[in-house]
Amino acid sequence: MPILGVMSVNQNLRTPYIQSMTLNVQQGVWAGGVVQAGFVGTLGRKLIYTRDVNAALPGSGAVRARRPYAVQYPTLGAINQLESAAISDYGALQLQYTQRMVKGLTANVAYTFGKAIDTASEPRNLLPADSFHAGLDRGPADFDARHILDAFVSYSLPTVTSHWKWLTAGWQVNTLITAHSGLPVTFRAGTDSNSDGDTFDRIDIIGDPFAAVPAAPNATSRRWINRDAFRAAAPGTVGNLGRNAIVGQGFFTVDPSMFKEFPIRERFRAQFRVEVFNALSQANYANPTVQFNSGSFGLITNTRNGGGAPGLGFGEPRNVQLVLKVLW
């Protein structure tokens, strides 16, 4: 008899809600400059997540026989049900300096020190390590970047001569700097360690994952952690390594640009741009392979934007873009 997996929705599904708290203080400094400091917090409750309500109960014997609905629905395996019981908490200190136009110079620098914690960041695609104890998945959110820095500076160059204005006027130089700490990584067994019928179990950590990291097996990958610092969880357990307990690599890029405007008519003008992305060619790696039963566990094989067009995109190796725009 075939075993089928189904998707369901809890009949008592509640409406998720967010409670927000904000406190900001602003102070003007010199001409056109404003400094702002603030605290931002949110509490998310009754958030949507998915769990297997037909996961096998603890015990020995066949997984199929230990499922709660094995008698009523013998042909069903996993029943992944949307429920509204996940929670999230976020708090952040936000600092910002804004410089309005002064002698051609504008700037905006923002820094955030924050922490996002939840029990589920994906409403549908991932299950808890233990569907009957979803609270065990409480940890840093998948998008938890503890430190974030964004800075943008723009300077309109003055016209140095009244001659050849079509060439000497209308120049502008800019720089965008983006930096943030790494995103959390959840390592998973890839096998059903706790015999509940699902394969979202975690693993055990038994040492320092960043000590004695061996060399990568080839030139197209980078080994980030030492596999020997982990082991498969004991049968009947989900592993002692918490959800998102290890933080991945950070991100840094500097993107300068130069603009030149050419007047065409009273209402028309052309703008030529030279834009350089990742001018320092900083390597921004993606997170590694997380499945412990994979031969590439702990290996980084892509950059942050590796799923897109090679060499293009935010944080990819240095590339230059030439743009011509007509404005009216």
C-alpha cells in the first residue's frame, strides 16, 4: 500500500500579529547634519509555521506504525500542517548620521546592532527538528545579521572654469559601502536520527568546528569548518547543536560610481554613468553545505550571489557597468 504525504491547514488557524516599539532621538549638529539614535523592537506572535502532526511518536518498531493517525489513515505518511504558533522577537539599536547638501556634499551613514530570535523563519519549507516540541527550535532567525553598516557619500564637483561647460560641469562622484556580519547556519543530519519519519534532525557538536580545518578538496571550493568537530546524533535524539547556532561569513563591498550630465535642450539631458561594483573584489562567500550526510558537508562552493548570473550582482567579483540615460 503506498504511503502518501499531504499538506493541511489547522482549522483553528489564528491571525498573526506584530507588536512594535520605537524610540528615536535626533540632534542637529553643523550645517545640514543630523544625528539620530533609536531603539526598535518587535514581538511577533501566532506566526505561521509548518509541523508534521503525523510524525512518529517516540518508541521502537516501524515508523509507520508509530504515527498518531496510522489507524485512521494507514496510507498517509507526513501530514505537514500550517499552524499559527511560532513566535519572534527583535530588538535593535540604530544609529544614523544624515548630511544634507552642503557645498555639493551629501551623505548618509547608518549602523544597526540588533538581534532577531524566532522559532521558525520559513512558514512552509522547513519542519522543526521535533514536530512535537517546536519550541526546541527557538534560536537566531535565518536573517539575523547582528551588525549592519550602510554608508553612502555623494559629491557634486564644482565647475572650475566658465569655458567648455559641456565638459567641465555636471560631474558627480559617489561611494556606497555595505557591510554586515554573517547569517546563521543550521546544520542538519539529512537522516532520520530520532526515527520520527522526518529528516530535519540536527547533529551533535563535539569540538571546535573552526580548529584544524583541513584543505579544500579542489580549487573551486573552500572548506569552512572541520567535519571532525561534529558527529551524527545518537538514535532517538535530534542532536545537541541548536538551530542557527553557528554564524556564517560576513559581507563587505565598496561600490564607487561617477556621473556626468550633458544638457541637450531645456527639458532634456543625458547622463553617463560609470559604476564599479565590489571595487576591492572582496570575496563574499555563501554559507556552506549543511547536510551532514553529504560528502560536501562544510564546503563553500558559491559566492553570496552564486545562484544568479556569474560575475553579476550584489557582492560578486569586481565588475564595471557603463550606463547612458536620457532624462526629461
